[in-house]
Amino acid sequence: MIQLIINGQPQHFAPPISVTQLIEQLALRDKRIAIECNGEIIPRSKFSEQLLADGDQLEVVIAVGGG
């Protein structure tokens, strides 16, 4: 298992895990989100190829519509 820090909270996942797989496991697949890994924003086009490593710190931001 690897530990990822997601929005300040440690969570454990079986490796290997890509950003796309993480999104599915967090039930965020149909949400408009932005993900930052260790201080760098990951482009949506790279989600499937970006593998996460033990200790990575992620910030997941969900866009909310409003007016």
C-alpha cells in the first residue's frame, strides 16, 4: 500500500495507481476537478499516464457552479 496525502488527509491505496484510477476510487469521475500533485497542477490530458507515488501530496479542487 502507498500513502497519499489528499487535501491534508492521509489515505492508502494499492499501487500502482494513476490519477485517473484515483479519481474513480474517490467517486469523482463525473465532477469538474483540478488536481495538484506536490505543488504542480496535473493537466487533465495527463491523468491516465501520471502515476502517483508513496508520500505524494495532492490537492483536489471540485468546481461548483453558482451565480
